[in-house]
Amino acid sequence: VIPILDFGSQYVQLIARRIREAGVYSLLVSPSITLEQLARIRPKGIILSGGPSSVYEEGAPRCDPKLFDLGVPVLGICYGMQIGSQLLGARVENAEAREYGRAQLKILDRSDLLQGLPENTTVWMSHGDQVQTLGEEFLALATTPTCPYAAVRHKSRPFYGVQFHPEVTHTPHGTELLANFLFRICGCQGKWKMSDFIDAQCAVIRERVGDDQVICGLSGGVDSSVLAALLAKAIGRQLTCIFVDNGLLRKNERELVEQTFREHFDVDLRVADAGDQFLTDLAGVTDPQEKRTRIGHRFISVFKEQAARIQPVKPGGQVHFLAQGTLYPDVIESGQGYAGTAANIKLHHNVGGLPAELGFGLIEPLRNLFKDEVRKLGEVLGLPDVMVWRHPFPGPGLAVRVLGEVTRPQLDLLRDADEVLLEEIVANGLYRKTSQVFAVLLPVKSVGVMGDGRTHEQVIAVRAVETQDFMTADWARIPFDVLATISSRIINEVRGVNRVVYDISSKPPATIEWE
Ligand code: XMP
């Protein structure tokens, strides 16, 4: 295992990812982790990440200086290099010339960390401070025109530092540098696979859960499905899944979830048929935030009611835990990154939502993973492709895609249009190339002509986006002929629609959903 002390760098997730791609398990930990906690992980090496602070500022995040006495190799990247070097006697100052972007690296010593790299290469820099005075104990390994100590090594301790970012693709030989650290310096084997993660997590979950019962809210999305599959493997019938049918789901969604989990996994699945309650709450409501609030409240009360009926399967056990499919980006987006320094971008419903209210212990085994890693995990766990590769679907479901008041006939109409749209996207091989595709029912009527008659019917907007992280997105360049088929099929097959429009707005300034 290679723990990364997360000092709040925007690239920290990439470091973890690169290491896992090299076949070594890596996880993010708080810089305030104690030496005992670290020792329990049995790290082969430790990475100190970059971060937005200055080491000489008051309150700047630090790590325990005794970390360097463990005899475990440490690689500091950017801020991580500065904090490590400072704790070991070097002097860090504000650089005369701040460096952002590409820089030319000249390598002075290619004996270990930089072995196999060309003497001159490009690296990606992003820093205002740098090590200015190295001291007797360090060796300079590489320089750039403005950064005299772009890579360093401590003479007597296994500490290495790089001022640049080896984890980004703009540093073309960064992967080799990380491989040198992992394999030559730390002696890692590179044999880690997703199935090892499953085995390790199952053991951790079993130990934590004991004889107790775990509840998992299943939404049918990738994260909760993978979570449920992992827990089913770990604790079998000690897991109870609750799927709330809020009446706001897509066509056949409930059937897909029920079928997958009943056929492939031996879990106790409870389906709460709560559509009527949700629709009653939504009657007459047109404000999007009010819709979300009412849906959120109803969800909690339905969930609680279901949870109260669950009995533990093991004697002496209690219904004690709630499992949540929180991923690393959710943690970061809510400003709950380990260093507490990542900006609070969006309050995510997964983080800090249900648990306090319900008083359960939390189980979040996906907390260190990224979406594509979760998908890989799902595949290894045996989830079918239709679940593993699903586009995301918002918790409030079709309620935020029926603009204006949400009624059963409007939901039915939207479901039919959405089904046609997705059929065409899949048939044309566009599902995996797009990040999210859906139909929106607009609350306006427009005039049309069908046969000899004038029509006055509703409008469907088609939304298709491509994005990496859903924070920014671009509208997908769906070929015109595919759009043409989508439009004519929706107008012909869905009663009540006489016009289809394509949304060509990016995010920002628009959002992905219309509400
Ligand atoms: P926006 O519309 O904010 O959407 O650009 C970004 C991503 O978040 C999803 N989304 C939600 N998910 N509850 C959710 O669980 C919500 O209230 C919600 N609103 C938007 C949206 O589908 C997209 O993937």
C-alpha cells in the first residue's frame, strides 16, 4: 500500500490513480494521520501531495516529522516536497519567478528516482514557493532555469522531492518517475488488481459489521449498485437493500434493478412502492427547489419506515449500519477532502445527508475510488454492462425533467420519449461515447400540423452531454441523421408531442439538467 497524505492538491486523485494503474494499491489519508495509524496500513512507501498552502504560513497543514524516521521511502510532490524538505532542514521561500505550466528539466543525477529518463525533458510546474537553500543533507537531482532544486534526495534518509507534477500527462516521463519510486525505491511488486481490493474490502467490512445488519439504499445507479454487489459478497444476507420506487423513475428501471439483484445476488431486497406518496407531495408544485425539498423529505420518511421493519439475520445482531456509495469526487466536491482545503464546490446529497438523521454507523467502501474504478469494480463483481455503464440519473428523477407541475400523464409522456431517445442512442453506438443523454418535457405548447389538421402540443428537448466530471460539460455533437431519426420517432410514437428541439448549451453557463 502507498498512502498519499492529501494536502489539498487538485491533482491528488490523479496521483492515487497513477499508482493503482501501476498495479500498486494507493489510498488518500489525512496529513494529520498518526504514526500508529500509518504503521497499521503497513506502507511500502508514502507520498506527500501538493497543496495550495505555503509551508511558512501559520496554520499550513503539516505531517508528523517522525514520519521520516520510519525507514519507509517518502516522495514529496510540490508542496509535499517543500514540507518534507523544510522538516528535514532545507529552506523554502517564495520564488522570484513563479512557475506555471511547462518547464525544461535538466537532470543531474539519473541513478535512482530519475533513472531511464532523458537528460533533458519537459515537466509540468505549478508553484509560487520553492526550496531555495538545500543544506548539507540533500542532493540536487534536477533543475529548471528558474527552480534550482526541481528534484532532490536526502543523503541519509529515503526522502525524495520533486517540485513538478509527475502525475499529469503534461509531464511526459512522469509515469516512469513514479514507477522508479514504486518499484526501485519502495520495492513494490505491481501485482495489485481490482479483485485484491474486493478481498481486502470484504475482510474490512466483515470485521466492522460483526453480527450486525447493514442497510443499503439502492437507486439503480452505478455507485449504489456496485456498493450493494460488494456488500452482498462480503456479508450476504446481513445486507438488506431498500429500493424506493418514487414514481419518478425511467421506463423499466425498477424491473431492471429488481431483476439484476434478485437473479445475480443473494440479497434481501425490499422495494418500497411509494409513487403515490411522492406524487401527492408534488401536486401543484412548480418550483424546482421546492420539488427537490419535498422529494428529499419523503425519501427520508419512506426509507425510515422501511428500515424500521428490518430484522437482523444473526442472533444478537442489530440493525446498525448504513452503506453509502460515496466516491472520492463526492468527498472533494463537498469540501470534505482530507486536508479540508479543497474548495466547497457543491453540496452533494450523498455526503452528510441521511446518516445523522437516521443515527446509523456509516459504511463507505468506495470512498477512495473514482468513477471509472467503480465501474471496473462492478465488472469484476459480475454486474451486467447495462448497470455498470449507466449514465447518471438524478435522485429527484424525472421530477426535474418534467418542467412545471409533475403529474402522472406528464411523467408517462416523458418516459415514452426518453425510451425512444435512448433506444436510438444505443442503436447508433453513442451511449458509451456520451456521458448523459435524456429527454426533458417542456411546459409549453407549440403549433404544428399533422395530416390536414393543426396541432397544439408539447415540446420535448433532447439533452446530450460529454463531460469528465459533470462540473463542466459540452453538448454532444450527435450526428444530424441520428437527431433526425430521434425527432421523427418521438413525434410519431409519443402522443402529445409535435416538436423536438436539441439543447446546444454547454455547462457553464447552462447546467446539465434543466431544473
Ligand atoms: P447539473 O444539472 O447541476 O447536474 O449540471 C450535474 C449532475 O448532477 C446530476 N444532478 C443531480 N443528482 N440530485 C442528484 O442526485 C439532484 O438533485 C441533482 N441535480 C442534478 C445531473 O443529472 C448531472 O449528472
